[in-house]
Amino acid sequence: MEMVEELIYEKLDYFKTRPLKSDWFSVFIDAYHCELREEGKMVKISIFVAVGIDMDGYKHILGYWVHKGNENLGLWSEVFQDLINRGLSKVFVFVTDNFSGLDKLLKKFFPLSDHQLCYVHFARNLRNKLSPKVSKEAIALWKKIKMAYDYDEGCKLYDQLLTLVEKNKPDYAKYLQKYKENYLNFLKYPEDIRKYVYTTNIVESINAGLERMRYDVGGYFGSMKTIEINLFVQLINLHDSWLTKPIPVLKSKAYDLK
């Protein structure tokens, strides 16, 4: 058992500390929240996982960070700084959810990178925040934006969406106006690769696996070791499968991207 644990922590250390390539097509980062029972008390835990797609179309686990406490910009700063310290410097597009203040923080660390907010979350919010009738019309426009010919056409359709939302939820329309570019950045890329940059699903699959395991062990993790072992299971399974399944279209579009 001791030898098995040594192998697990050796591999986890690889994910946390290995040097990274400087250039990446996209980087996806998401935070998972759970509870840890420590000395008889429940402690909130935030787990950040970063996944990257390189210029040859291969997906990689770039790192993971386990912190006690709620998600905050200080923890996001640590994640970005660690990625930079390990060699990452040029990224076409970061894909995240819209944690408050994250857009400004990302511009500070990577001023030349695009920041795409998860487009799937966008649709979910339209359904939840708007009346049934308006949300149906909004989702129809959302689908048209997703299939837009280019960024300019997407902007025109997005403006139509803003007009529709404003009639039902003026405050939400102001919010959507503020993050217009962040929701439409994926349309700046070749059509064949847009689906690889508009959602955080690639990293949320790891979170979903952790959530299933949390449920299986009783709704919370009993120790930090339990969290790390569960992380190992999620990361190693994806890491091994991804190395055999590159995204061919990305490599073929590398020249256009540059």
C-alpha cells in the first residue's frame, strides 16, 4: 500500500510541477467546491484544475491546486502565476466561467490572450433568468450566434439578444453588454475549431468525476489524502486517453492561427 501511495503522489507531483511549453492554443480553468472533514469540523475546499490544448491538438493536464477556503481572486492569481513560473507564456484563448473580477485579473497576467466565457453556461443562465416566453426567443438567438459566419455577424445577433433581454430583465441586459466580447471571442477563430474554445466542459468533466466520488464517500471527503487520491484517478485516466486522441484540425489550422 505504501508503494502504491508513493506512485500516486509521484504522478500528482508531475502534474503540479512539470515544466510547460510556452505556446498553447487554449487553456481551460475551472474551480470545484467541496467540503473536507478535518479534526471534527467541516472545512470548505476549492480545487482548481487547468487543461491545455497545444498547437498539435493534444490535450494536457497543466496542473491542479487544492486550497482551503472559498474561491477568490487571490487563489486565481496563484494559479496564473504558477503556470507562468513553469513556462507558459503565450495562449490564444483562456476559457473560464465568469467569476467576478476574473476578466481584469486575466488581462493583467496575459494581456494578449482572448478570454472566452463558457457559452454553455450562457444558455443555462438565459433559461434561468428570463421568463419562459422570452427565454425561448433568447435561446433561438443564442443558437444563431453560435452558428454565425463570423465575429461581426455574431455581434449583430448579440445586439438583437440584448434588445430582447432588456425588455424582460434590464439589469441582466447591462451585464450581458459588459461581457459581449467575452461571450463572442470564439467567433474570431476558424469555424472548424470554434467548438474547442467556447465551453469549459473539458475541465468540468473532471469536476463531475470528483462530485460522483464525493457522493459515493458520503457527501464530503474525510481527509486531504482522499481528495488527492480521487484527483489522481480523474487526472490519470484522462491524461492517458488524451495522449492517443489529438484534434487533427487544430494542427492543420496552426498556420492560420499564427
